[in-house]
Amino acid sequence: MQNNKDNKSTEAYINLIIKERLLLYSKRLIHFFWLVIIMSCASNRFTPRTISELVLVDSLVVYQQFDKVSFLPSERTFFCLLQSENSIYIYKNDVFYNKIGGSGFSSDNFRNLSDITIGIDGYLYALDSFDKSIKRFDRDGKFQNSVSISHINSPIKFAFSYFGYIFIYDSHAKEVHSLDSFNFSTKFTFGKFQLYDVDNLFVCGDFLNIYDNRKKQTNIYLINGKFENDYRDFTYYDTYKNLLSYKNKKLVDSRNDNLLYESDGYKYINIENDFLIFFDENRVNIFKSTYKEPR
């Protein structure tokens, strides 16, 4: 009788080991296929196209010195970040519509609102660097849900790609986390010893452009984290790998020295979902590139 019990115990133990090994192998297999997919995404899938011109698609006059502006074309919606108030001002069709956030402990409040962006789903996402969370709002400013990113020491800037990749800059570790869009866990990190004071990061096609305010340069990575290039000043790859540079109040297509836009000065530049957002003293101008058809 004792031998039967021992045999059953041994059999149960062996089955448990087998299950654990299978689970481990399946996780490794999923991770392998995920890496294969993301590596394939990094070989620029967009057919090269030359910029024809930069077209003004919308503008808004504002009387606050906002820190960042995001734009949603439907209903001509502007989301304007004011960090000093932990607030987001919403404008629709040229008029003030709503103000959300503010300091506090409610689900729609912030402790330290550090960045905003528009997701591929058309919702507004806001990064709270103190609570280490990303909050989601609809286009009217109604709170939807919140996700914790507590495993990141000091998340201060973030960006979404067309394909659901999420990138977050950690100012403590001075590196970028690439997150799984399903559970917001970190898949891999990159940029350590290359980044110091990130002021802006944004995705265009297969490229993650990161402007470093301390170094006054832009580091460009593929979305798999591989370093691509670095350039002085605010210079970036667009979706079709045209190299655009803003310097001395001029935005130039560096490939052919084509002047695309000349401003009176600017407070902030943001690129989001292929919209180029210039924030001057009291005006936000939204541009979109038009392209020549590929031959």
C-alpha cells in the first residue's frame, strides 16, 4: 500500500514538472514569435514617397501657455496639456469645450500629469508619472479606465505606434521601455547611455524619434529598439523616411533642401499620427504632409 502511494506521489511530481516545463517552453515560443514579428516590422514596410508640400489642415488660437497639444481630426478636437494645473483643456471647433484632470486622488485626477497622446483607437491617453499609470479618456474627456505601469521607475514621456506598440521613457534609468499592449509589461528596453533629457518622443511608421533636450539632438531608433541614427537639432524621419529638420525657424526636407514651412517662432513641436503640430505663442497650427505618388 505504501509503495502505491509513493508511486502516485512520484507520478504526480513528474506530471507537475512536465507541466511546468511545457509552460516555460510555450512562453519562450510566444516570446520568440513576438520577436520575429517585431523584427519584421522594423524593415520599413512603407514604400518611399517624396514630400510634395506641407498643408495647413487646422489651427486654434489659445491664450494659455500649454506644454503640449494633441489633435484629433474628428470634430476638430484639440487636447492641450497644462502641467502646472495637472489639467487638460479640450477645444472643439475653435471653442473651449471642457477641462479635465486637476490635482487629486479621484480616478480622473492626476498627481503629476507629464504627457498626453492620441491612441490609434482615437482615445486620449494621459501619463501620470507620480502614480505611474496611464489613464484613458474619450474624445469628450470622460474617464474610461487606468492601467498601472508601476514597474517603471520614473515614466515621463510616452508614445503609441500605428501597430499598437507602446514606448515609455524612464527618466531615472534613462532608457526606453517597449511595452506589451495587452498587459503593459516590458518586452525590452533600449537607449541606455544614449539618452539623458528626453523632451519628446514620437513614432512615424517604423521609426521612433526621440529629441534629447540636453544634447540638442534627435536619436532615431527602429521600433525593435535598434539604433538607426542621430542628428543635431529637432530632426526626424517621417513615415516614409524623409528626413525633416527644424532649425532657425525653418522646417526643411533635408534630402533636397526643400523649405516646407517658416514660422515666426515656436514654443513646441509635436508629431502625432502623421500630423505635424506647431505651437507658436498663441496659435496652434496643424499640418499634414502630402506626397508624390511613387513611381
